[in-house]
Amino acid sequence: MPSLRPVDDKPFTDLHYQEVLSSFRRRADERLAVYVHVPFCHVRCLYCACDTTVTHSVEKVDQYLDALEREMDMVTRLVGRGRKLDQLHVGGGTPNHLNEPQLARLMEILECHFELSADTVTSIECNPRRSSVGQLELLYGLGFRRVSFGVQDLNADVQRAIGRVQSLNMVRDVYYTARETGFENINLDLVYGLPFQNQRSFLETLGQILELAPDRAACFSYAHDPSSRPHQHAINVNHLPSADEKLALFENAVKAFSDAGYRWVGLDLFVRETDELFDAQREGRLYRNAIGYTTMPSTQVLAFGPSGIGEVGDALVQNEPDLRAWQKRVNSGHLPVAWGRQLSEIDRRRRDAMLYLMCNLQLPASSAADLEQEYKRLCRNAEHGLVEVSEEGIRVTSKGRYLLRGLCGQQDDLVDWGSSQWRFRVPS
């Protein structure tokens, strides 16, 4: 597998990562977030772009938890055990594919290596089809206060085409159970650009979602790439909406959520006007790390499990995406680094600027010296009405918001902004 290059043009290895983690140990007061990737699903959805393994083997999941514990042992020996977490996110895959003893063990492993307090923002991704009253009560009892359910679409034809059938009644029951259980923030994920989606059917889905009144809703773009995700060959490209139809679907989502009082944050997230993320965007202090949008000042993210992406010091690091390769590395006593990059000063300034633009829809003119040619290229988008340029800097227009992913992505050769979860651009 090719590696992203550090500044000295040598492959980034687990030894580089050890040095980065050891250096971070000396910054004991620096804030920290943790991402755990649970790489299992009970069935593979045909649209999925996540790194996951379909299994019904309890033993295979237990072996994953064994390796996860070893990985945390290795990392915390370098950064220090018991460091306080600002943020914990468990994603997948399908984290709630784990049975109840396994979920309890996962949290036990985390609590043995890190300090989780009442102030730690704890969130987990769940498949509604795997959620039960008892499981949601357990997750709440384990300390999770935020939950995200993958809905994608509520139209039966679309669901059959993507291999993810779940009725509105089931989604509604799971949602209200989570509310009654006490979860403080519930997010519902939608995907636009799926087969058989059209404006009428998607508007119906949007209306049904709005009736539930989630705290947040994400509306991700479907990326059809069967060359790297062979299971997507099962989706008939003739049933996919055209580029113009796909844009119209997202425009409908923006209008529906806006009319219902939600505010559009970043690329594809909709939140209530009282949400801390909207306040942060309005005040120019919204940030996005490898987990997602946040108001947390921490830029340090430790990632565990296959394909997890971390940010520590000046390094971006991704674990082996393949479950068996990740386990083999961990069980042999090595950090499971697949690729990474030690950022140069120019890399860091460019990335910080693009993050600021993506999150806060503006870029101060003071960034011009840092971005050099990139700032000039951004300014040229004013000719197309995508940005406004003044002495104060660049501001994204309402038209430009729909193309914000491209505006940021064309300036950054490190991260693929086109996916819901960060992915590195890996040179061939």
C-alpha cells in the first residue's frame, strides 16, 4: 500500500508514529479526543463506503476487542495512561453490532486507558435495525449521551435498491426510544444521490424526518465508485439521479431544513438554531477534526481500530483499513500504521485555512501570505459568484455553499473532502 510522505520524503512508519506519540506525552495538559472504529456489520449495504467486515461470529468480535485493547496499551504507554478526554466517538461499521457484553467490554477498555468525565462528549453511531430498548438503555448506562442513527432514505424502492430496508415505523420507534432513554442529542443521517431517488420521494423522506424533529441531521452525498468498492457494482447506474438531479435533491434538503428552523453548518450538517455548532459557525470558531464538526479547541485525535484516522502533533495518521492486517500488526506488537504524513509548516497553514473556510464560510485576508497561490485561486471563484472578495478577505456566497466541498478540495492534496469521513489522498 502506498504511503503519504512526511516532509523528509521517507515513508511514514510506525516508528515515526511512536516518535509523534512520545512527543505528545510531554504535552500532558493538551486536550484530547478519541475515535474508535468498530469494523463490523451484519450485512453490507450496497451504497456503503465504510471499511467494514460482515460477520455473525461472536469470536471474531472478541478477537477484535482483544487487539483493540493491545493497541490502546501500546499507544497509552507512549502518550501516558489516564489522559482526560474531551471527546469520544465510536463509529463504524456498525458499533451496535456488538452484543451487550461486548459493548460493556469496549467501554471498560476505554475507561482503563483514558479518563472519561461528565464533561466528555460521548457519541456512538447505531443502525436502527440493530437497536433495541435494552441496548439503548445499556449504551446510555455506559455513558453515551449522543447517538447517530443511519436512516439514509425512507422510500421503499430506494431501500431495496441499496440493500437497507427499514420501515418508517421502526425508525420512529427507535428514535422515540432513544428520546425516552435520555439521549441528549440525536442525529439522523440521510444520503442523497441514491438509486430511484427523485425530488418527490426525497421530499417525502425529508418531511418524515422533520416530523421526528432530530437535534441534528446530516445529508451526505453518495459517491459511486465500484472500482474501489466492488459491492457497488450491484447498484444499477441507470437508476442513479443525474448530476443536476442530485444537486436538486440537496437543494430540497437545504430548503426543507431551513424552512423548519434548522441551520446549515459546514458541508452537509443541519442543526437547530440553539445548537452550539451554529453559534460557533456564526462566531467564526467552528472546527472540524477527523471525527466531525466540533467546538472543542482540541486538535489532537487518537484513532483506534482498522482504518481509524488520527491527528497528533503535526502528523496525520491512518491505521490499516483491513481487519486482518490491522490485527496482525497489533498482535505482533507494532502500531498498525497504513500511511501518514508529518505536516510541514506550509501543509499545516494550508490545511488550517481550508478547515476555517469550510467551517466558518470565510477566510481572513491575513491568510493570503500563508496560502500564496491558493488564495489567488480562491479569489478567482468570485468571477462565478461563488465567493465575495474584500479587503477583509474571502466570504463564501449562498451559491458557493453548494460547491464548498470543491472550493476546499481543490486547494488541499492531503484530505479527500468528498467523503463523510475523512480519507487521505494517497498517491499512486
